[in-house]
Amino acid sequence: MESGLYALGILSFVYYFLIFWYTKRWNSTFSWFWIAFGAYNMVWGLIVSVTPDWFDYMIIGISMVCGLLFVAIEILILCAMVSLVPKNLDCIIILGAQIRGKRVSEALKRRLDRGLRYLQENPGTFCIVSGGQGKGEDISEAAAMAEYLMACGIEKERICLESESRNTNENLEKSMLFLQRKKKEKVGVVTNNFHIYRSMKLAGRVGYRKIYAIPASCNPVMFLNYMVREFFALIIMYVRVLRK
């Protein structure tokens, strides 16, 4: 058993350095998890090498339960990525993501490019770009997103800015105010594929009724990192729901 834990630990370290090599940043979003997870497995490898068999079986049982929970949630996330997008929606909401200064990140660019393609194919649809200004951002995410779309040929009149939200839940809550004023109902949510499942669940809780997923792609190097992060984000979301 300890050899499997050591192998998992080494693979976690290797993946962290792959992220570091690719992004050129040691503290990329959630990348710290792979160092912590690698160290966790190494420590457990040392522990089980000196513990009795009954303890090893207990650890295996707990790991299997946690593994089944992880797989079940990951399957839900993967299934949500497969979506038939209807034409001529009243509006699409492009959810914000981190910008650096005034420059959109790769993940946000993928969302914007997917939203841009939909707007070009459906000229009667308007969009809401949603995202406030955070640390390290010179302007709001919404302002950067609007500038990107307008530079790609989308008319200013088709873009509404929601620049106060700080997270996905607020993106959807504050965007709904625009939709209520314009009396629009059929709405698409544009975000990266790994983020679609949680976004749609939050949209349902906020009160959207005719809501449709418009998944954008994700960088293949970062895909595993984001999928694992979404697992923990969904666990936190479910815990908050149970507390209410």
C-alpha cells in the first residue's frame, strides 16, 4: 500500500511542476493543492509502512469512500459539459474570471471567445458581462470583458456591464436585476466547461427558470487542476445549503 501512496505523492509533485512550467507562476490558482496532496501521501506512506494490517485496511476503506464520492461528483461535472445550446436566447451572461491589470486571463478569454461566437451567430441576443474589480486588477473584469467584445466587433448597445460581483453567486444574482428590468427570460450562462455544473446549480438557487449552459473550453494542462478544485467548491456549496 505504501508504494501506491509514494507513487501518488510523486505524481502530485510532478503535476505541480508541470503547472509551474506552463504558467511560469509558482502560485497559480489552486496549484498549492498538489504540493499539499503530494506531502500528505508521502507522510501516509511512511505511517502505513510501520502500522499493523488492521490500520492499513481502515485507511483503505476510508480512501475508497472518499474516492467514490470524488468520482460521483466528477461525473456530474463532466456530464454538465455536454449541452445543446438553443439559438436566439434573449441574453447570455458571460461570467467573469481573473484579469491581470487590464489583460484578460486565458480562462476568461476562452469564455469571451465562446460568448463572442454565440453573439455573432445570434444577432438578436444581448449579453451581460459580469465581474467586479479584485486584487491585482486595474479595472473591473466586466470592463475588460466589454472592451474585448467591442474590439471583436460587438456593438456597445448589446453589452451590459455588471461590475460589482465578487463570486459566481453574485454574478448571477446581480445579473438577474438587469434581466428583470428588460423582462428577459431565456438566458444562457457562458463559463468554462469545468465550471458549468456549479454555475447552473447556483443559477437555479438564485431563481433563474429558463437557463441554458454554454460551455467554453478549458486549457488541457490545467483541466485536472480545475476539476479537483471544483470538487471542493461543490462540497462547500452543498455544506452551505445544508446549513440553511
